[in-house]
Amino acid sequence: MSVYSRYCVLLLAVSSACTTSPEELGKEPVDSLMAEIFIDVHLANARAELGYGSDGTPLDTIIVRRGLSRKEFDDRMAFYAEYPQAYLVVQNQIMDRLGQETR
């Protein structure tokens, strides 16, 4: 199962889980750390699909490398499932960042 598939399953599972309030996760609408994690997942997936010597970095490895525990990541994913507008802000940041890297 690819990292992307695991991520999709995780997102689906988290969307039905208990969520935390915005106050518990901070008031800053742009979560740069999660943007970096999503970018890492995207790039690991792309490398694996293109056959550039990567079998897909497991999501847990990416999360730990960025300094989060699995619970913290799951809590943030639950937050985005509850507040999709906040996720769109992060998604826009991701698209901007990836667009800058391709120039």
C-alpha cells in the first residue's frame, strides 16, 4: 500500500473521529508544519511512483522527522476534518510552495 493510499485511508478514518477545538490547536489559521508534512508525503509519493530509489517513506517516519507524535498528527487531521476551511488555507500554502519549487 502506497503512502498516498495510507494517507487517504487515514484522512477518511480521522474525518469520523472526535475532533478538537481550534483553541486547543492554536488560533493561527495557517499550519506551516502540517503543510511541510503534506509536501513531504507528496514528494515521497512522487519519487516512489517515478522509481527514483524510494519505496515510499512511511507516514509515521515523515511525522516523526517533522517533530510530531502520531497522536498530535491525528489530532491535527481531526481538526481539519472538522474545519475544512482551515485545511483549504494550508492547501493553498502547499500549492504556493510547490509552485515556487518548480520555477
